[in-house]
Amino acid sequence: MTKAHQSSISRAISTPTPTNNPIMARSVLIAMSGGVDSSVAAALLREQGYDCQAAMLMMHGAEDPAEAAAVCEQLEIPFYLLDAREEFRSCTIADFISGYARGETPNPCVRCNAEVKLKVLLQEADWRGIELVATGHYARVQRAGGADKVETAGECNPLAANADCSIPETVKNCHLLFKARDKDKDQSYMLYRLKQEQLGRLLLPLGDLTKAEVRELAHKYDLAAADRGDSQDLCFVPDGDYATLIEQELGLQEPGDIVDESGRILGRHRGLIYYTVGQRKGLGLALGEPHFVLRKEKETNRIVLGKQEKLYTDSVLADNINLIALPQLTGPLAVAAQIRYRSAETAAVIRPESTAHIVAAFERKVRAPAPGQSIVFYCGEMVVGGGIIRRTVPEKTEES
């Protein structure tokens, strides 16, 4: 790392005094990790003639900026470190801990993208007078009134006579989010909480590329990250041992009963945080036939087991709704729904349950939707929006 880059880092880690810098046209601040995706994103934007600067967000204290700084030095673009530790702690980690404390299975990356990464990146861009921001996510953005029209394949199919599958004409005035061309790497699920003001300033240079093509470009640009592997675990739990982090925050977990659906005690559990809905292995019980975690009861500190068929449901209730392609949901809408990251989509009809809740009714039953996970709604390749699963909805009987 050169002295110039070290100087930039030491300046940027401190909190700057906001100014009203004029916006520079075709300028972009790139989220830089030093991995292959962010490195290629930066190289592409530079090649396309953007005035590029890059920043690495310091969020959990384990980041090593050396690789990111080296990429920026190679590409001859300024590099900064941004101190996002307070935002990350108060938003992402706090939400993660409280979710598990409620007996849920949270997905911290979803909230972090919108409320920490993009928020901090845009604040820095504003301070520096930079017009746009960019990340290495695999997804596509179509900005309202822009020339960057996304070519897609696939339409929504109506599932019922009382369900509309069309998005209103007002969508033309919205910034829209679409799946990536590489469906195996698509990260639109992780970005569904982005707001209009964020999408309107976001560039996603990798959205029309496959991972293989990104690797090829990394070799073409002779980037050090060309053969670097992808990260898999939560960034703040690199070894995957999230239970230890929760214990450090909440203390040792209270053991409780494992019961069947009738309430019969089958054994004891170590603490609710160590189990998730749908889990079969690691229960420590010999029951003669497979049993699965059906639900975790925070109020009674019990884990309820049952047969696999009891994991399937045809409806869920979600809140914390964020709609991208609609100002609001006023009636039934036919969509494709995804109940966890990288899971298969299921045709569904969504309808407003209240001002804060949506019910998603699936065409076919889905397995083990976990409270705390996100459910994301698609119309073809376009992200309609999504929310947080809170519970399943009991099936209606003929009598009801």
C-alpha cells in the first residue's frame, strides 16, 4: 500500500464535516472489498469512462483493507475507508441478536444492504459531491426515465380469477430492480429492501454478466482477485459460529423441553437459538422415525417436533413490507414468491391483510417457512417487493 493510500485511509476513517459539494456528472463511488466482484465492477466502470472513487466500509473490525487498496492502486482510483461500525452494530448485529432472542431465524444481510451499506455509501457520495454509487451485487436496476432498459424474459401468470398479475402503468415512473442474468448468482433477493432514492443512484455493473464472465474479465484486467474465492459465511461470524456471538450478547441460553404436537415431552433442548424450523439432525433424540422442528415457542421455551408433512403450509403472514414496483398493495396480486435466499420460487397470490401486513397464499404448499426470514415477490424477473415472515396462517376448514 502506498503512502498516498495510507493517507487517504487515515483521513477517511474519521467522521468528516458535511459540506455542499457540487455534484460531479458521471462520478461514482464504488463499494470495494478487494474481492473479484467489486474489483471487476470498478474496472468496468473505469473503462466506461466514469470518474471512479472507491470505499471500503469498516463494519465489524475484522476487515483487511490491504487487498482493496491494492486493487484501487492498480486501477489508479482513490480509495477510502469509511467507519460504519456504529451503524452496523446498532442495526445489523442488534437486529440479528434480537431476532434470535425472539425465537426467529433472521437474515441480517438483507437489512444491512439497505440500512447500512447503501446508506453510508450514499452519505459519503453526497459529502464528496459524487453522483452515483455502485456495488458488485448480481442484480439489475432500471432507473425511471433512463436509457438503461432491462431486457427480461418471463411474465406473471394469473393464478385465480380474483388475482391481478399486472403492475400498474405508474411503474414507468419508478426505479426498478430485476434479477441478474446469471440466475445461479442472482442477489436481487438480498436487495429488495432498497428504497427509490437508493435505486435511483445505484449502478450494478455485474447484472448482465455471469460469474464465469466476471472471472474472465478479472484475468483480462490482470486483477489480483481473479482467482480469489467467494465468501460464504456472515461477515461478522466468519467461522459460522453465530451461537457463540449470541451467547456473548445474551448470556448462556436456558434449556427447555422438546415436545410433540400433543405436548408430550420427548427430551430437552440446549436453548432455542441452536435450532431452526425444519431441522432434523442434531436433536439428540432417538424417536424411531424422522422428526423435524415445527416451531420454536419463545413464551414457553419449548421446541415442538412433528412429521415432515407438518412442515408444509399454504400461507404465511409477513410485515415490514417494502414495495418497489407498487406504491401500495390494494388488492390480490399474482406473483412468484421466494421464502428464503436461493430457494425455488412458488406461484402465489399476495393480498393486504392490514396496513402493515401481507398474506401470501401459495399455489402449492411450501416447506418450513421460517419466521424472521424474508419473503420476496417477483413479477417475471422484476422485484415487486417483499417483507419479513412472521408466522404461518392456519388453513381454513370448510366450517370456517
